[in-house]
Amino acid sequence: QVQLVESGGGLVQPGGSLRLSCAASGSIFSIYRMAWYRQAPGKEREFVAAITWSGGRTYYADSVKGRFTISRDNAKNTVYLQMNSLKPEDTAVYYCYAERRAGTVSDYWGQGTQVTVSS
């Protein structure tokens, strides 16, 4: 099992910045990649960014490229999402995700953290 705890959400004005954190614990030795997803009211959950745990390869949704940066600190078992130039359409609940490969593939989700971009 893998436990994920997000933090760092809040209210920010358009053009502002926030940094989300996701701390992983439990059976983290087999984590292959971690990612951030988001879900706005009335919409489906969508992919935001991902990073491979060992190689640090990153992937981004087109809507956040150039504005968001995903990174990891393996020593702290933590993944970050630095969000700059925030827009009202970035408003959503942001979820941390982990994919664990240990014979089979298992998915884990955090509880989510609210990000609101509004003036």
C-alpha cells in the first residue's frame, strides 16, 4: 500500500503562484511514476503532469506547459507541483497519483487539495 498526502492548495489571484506537495509513504520502493490530476466542478478528472520516480522524466498536459513544473525529492519521498501564471480555469481539486509496479500495477490517489484562482 501507498499513502499519499497533498498540501499547499488555497486561494490565489490570477497570475499568482502556488506550490503543491505530495508526500508518499508505505510501500514506496516500487513506485514507477507519480502524477497530478485535477477535477473542476462538473468536469471529469484530467491529467496535469507526471514524473517517473527513478529517471525523473516529466510529462505535461498542453494546458499547463510552460506554467507548471513537476519535480520530486526522493530523499523526502515527495513530489511537487509548482504552478505559476495561474488562471481562473486552473481552479479545481488537485489530486496526487502514484503508480506502483510490483508484479501487478496498482494505482493510489491522495485525498485532493483545493486550488481556487480568483480575484
